[in-house]
Amino acid sequence: MGKPYRSFNESEVKDYRDGSVKATLSQVNAGVIRRDLRDISRARDALSKFSTRELIDISARAGELFLKESLPLGDEGHQQTARDYLETLSSTSGLPHVMVQRNMDKIHYALTHLELILNGLTRGIDFSILDNGHGEQAGAPVCFYPTTEALGLVMPSNSPAVNSLWLPSIALKIPVIMKPGREEPWTPYRLMQAFITAGCPKEAFGFYPTDHEGAGDILKLCGRALIFGDKSTTDLYAGDPGVQVHGPGFSKILIGDDEIENWEKYIDVMVSSISDNGGRSCVNASAVIVPKYGKEIADTLGKRLGPLKPLPVDDPNAVLSGFANPKMGEWIDQTLESDLAEKGAIDATAPYRDGPRLVQAEGGTYLRPTIAYCESMEHLLSNREFLCPYASVVEVPQNEMLRAIGPTLVVTAITANETFKNQLLASSNVERLNIGPISTMKISWDQPHEGNMFEFLYKRRSIGMAA
């Protein structure tokens, strides 16, 4: 409800390099969350006093504040400048400054273009219909009602821009109840302060650093919720219609028979898809599927990505991110080494990487890129995803590609073949489809790549009204 709460139980957020404490977070127990949710209608009522148009304007002001201005931090009167935020987030997440800035710009764009986003999500519904609950569209009566009084969020620590996914909830008059990522409380807290400073009611925000039980209650007791995590976590909620699951993306680049002879033209698209944002996003390409020339493509990607090394956090050319939890980097390195030892895979980056994959540099733990050429989709590494620049390259006949790739968040299909394009358009295992040499990292905010927030938070009701 926007009120500070101080607990005897605290956790520390530390610098990934030297372990210095950057913040202490009061830990909220599940009982507090259950208590607050019993009174959540007050938060919903506070938002309902505003029109959708007013909340869109507030969101735009919040975007400017988030990107540029000083905002409250903590409960002792501190102010955090935009530069403070950038540097502090970098120090706890391992993201270099240039990547934090790009994520800030993405969030700013989402907030300042919310009308465009809502028009895409609602298919152009007049906002007065959302305010009144009913109206007329295309000559027919329509009625929409909310599916929940609050949106629950169990957030990750890997990429600040994932917070863009919940931003439309405020303009849709649905409060948010959030467990922030352990190493990344900064972005959601700053966003909430930006909304409040811009004129949004503080009751609309619940910020609850909590344990596994508290996270479970957020997912269970909010009528609608988003969860981010690895496959073992998200599989637990895969069949729950009230929980929108955001797990590994297994995003891919496919090159068709008609364009494979031109594969060298598309290396830049492959490199950016694999390595942008430090390889940490679910929309990063984790596999390149081609009908032939797999070894040549893997070798070329190895030449481009293998030499990359950690750079200082303030270097504008930095591509690699440090690990807030060094044990995660060690586990990924051990997994790659073990799986590469299995017959049928080659580390195409090894010849161009002078030294080990796992390195201690710039005061932290880093993983250098890995490109694995796999002889078939049966290999353990052919369809894996890691929190670093990683991709497999696999040869699969074009007519078998869509069956072989499995569920895929983003596919970039480089082809002009109409038959193949129609097969891609009809495919049920692809969430977002890019046709042509478009980076998998390029998304359209008005065309959600993973779930429609409006359709998740609202349902259409049949309605009849007497004349």
C-alpha cells in the first residue's frame, strides 16, 4: 500500500565485485503479505478514481522521472539520482553501464508510449469503455471486467527491462504486488517511486522482499500473477491459467534453403541476437538452425565472439556481464565443459578464446562466449539456454525445422520462400515470429512477445441492455 515497513529480518544486496553492502532490505514474511492482500480492494479503489487517459499521462511523467530525475530511495529521506541508479544497479547485477542505460531507455520508451502499447494490447478499444466497463465498438455493445484485484509479480534479477511487462497494469487500474529479484530491487523500487511522484496513488504498489513462502502466496492469492525463473521453477505453474510464466525462451534463428548460400550476410544479425544484453534475455538467440554450412557458420561466430573479454563497467564497448552470484557462473562453465565432452559437439569458440571460459576480471566473475556446433538436435547442447552469450549451431533439413525446434519464444526466420513462411505463420510452437534478418532482441511493445497483459487482466462479458 505504499507505506514503508521495517523488519528485524533483513537481507543484504552486495557489490558483485568486492562484496560491499549496497543496501539492506527488510524481509517481509508471508503473514504480512496475506494480511495486506485482504485489504487490496483499497488499492484498486484508489486507481479506479483515475481515468485511463489520466493514468497514461501519469505513466508518461513517470517515464521522464525514472530516466532523468532524483527519486526517493529507502525510508530515511535519501534521494537517488539517475546516475546513482545506473552505477548502483551495475555494481550489484554485473551489467556494464552501457547495458543498464539501454535497459533504462527501453523502460522509458514503454512508459512514454503507453497509449500506443495499450492500443496494440486492446486492439484499439476506446479507453472510455475501460473506464465505464461497457460501451460500443464497431456498432456492437461490449463489456469488459477485471479478472483480479491485483497483479502478483515474482521478478528476476537478470535484466532490468523485464519490468516493462508489468507497466500497463497501472493504466489498466490493477495494483501490483511484487517480490523483487534478490540482486535487483533497484529498478522496480525506482519505477514505483517515479509513478508516485508523477501523481499515481501510492496504494497501488506493494513491494515485498520475501522468501519462498511469501513468493508462493503472491502467486497463489493474487488472481493473476507473473513468474520469472528457470524451467524447474516455471514448470510448476505451466498449467495454471492464473499465472503467466516467463521462463527460458529458447529463441532461435532459422535460415531457409533459399537464403543459406548467403549466410555470411547475416552474421551480424546472429552476433547481436546472441550477445546483446550480455546474453541474459529470454529473447537472446540460443540456437542457429540451418540446412547446411553449420560448421562454417559456427566457426565464423566463434571468430567474432570467442575473443571477447570482460571490459571495465564504464567502457561503452563492454559486451559481457559479471555474475552477482559467482557460483552460477561456475555451474554454467562446468555444465558446458561436461556436455561438450559428449560426442557430437564442438566448442567453436575455443580456438579463438585465449584462455579459459570462466575468468576473474575487473574484480568479478565472468563467462566468455560459447558457440557449440552440434551434429543433431538430439545433443544436450542443441536446445539449451544460459545466462551468458551462448548458442548452438545445428544442421536440420528445412522441412524438419519446425518439428525439431520445440517451443520457442522468438524465431527469426531468414527466408523469402512463401511455403516456408506460411508454415512458420501456422506454427503453434512459436510465440513471436520475425520474417527476415531481424535480431531476436528486437521486440514491438504493441505486439507482446509473451502474453497479452490486457487479455490476462480483463475478460469480455456478453451484455444485453434494455432500450
